[in-house]
Amino acid sequence: MPMDAKLIRQVLINLLDNAIKHTTLEDEIRVAVTEDTEKNCAVFSVRDGGEGIAASELPNIFQMFYTSRVKHSDAQPGIGLGLPICDAVVKAHGGSIEAHNR
């Protein structure tokens, strides 16, 4: 599983930054790394306890400069670069990135 550690670190920073922005102090954020031996890859997972993403917005969140149209009460606004950067880095490593609601 060769990877550029600095770029993967940036992906994790971006994902954690998003999780922190969209999670209250009372909710928890879970980070996990597992190995998929069949696909010979690492699987990174960041789960937060935030409000989630509107189903209509999920297909767009990895597009450059896309920001949520729904304003969450405590969420800090972004500029729509973090997730597209994550997507580009992960794809450059031959991987994929997904977002799901609970």
C-alpha cells in the first residue's frame, strides 16, 4: 500500500476539520484505519455526530467550491476546497472517497 504520507495526512486533516466544524461539543468523532487485504489498501473512516448532509447535496460535496446550501446553526462556513482536495489526493493514490449519512 504505497502512499504519500504528507498528502494522506492532509486528507485526514481536511476530513477531521470538516467533522469538527459540523459536530457539537457533546457529540463524538470517530476515526478508524483498517486494512482491506482483498483490495490491498487502507480504509480510513471519519464519522461525526453532526446533523448530516442533505441527501440532495451528497452528490455535489466533492465538487470544487461547492458549499452546503443548508446553513447549520453552529457550523463554520467553508469555501468548498477541502473535500475536492481529499477526492483528488485519494484518486491519485488509486482509491475512492465517499460520504454517507447515518
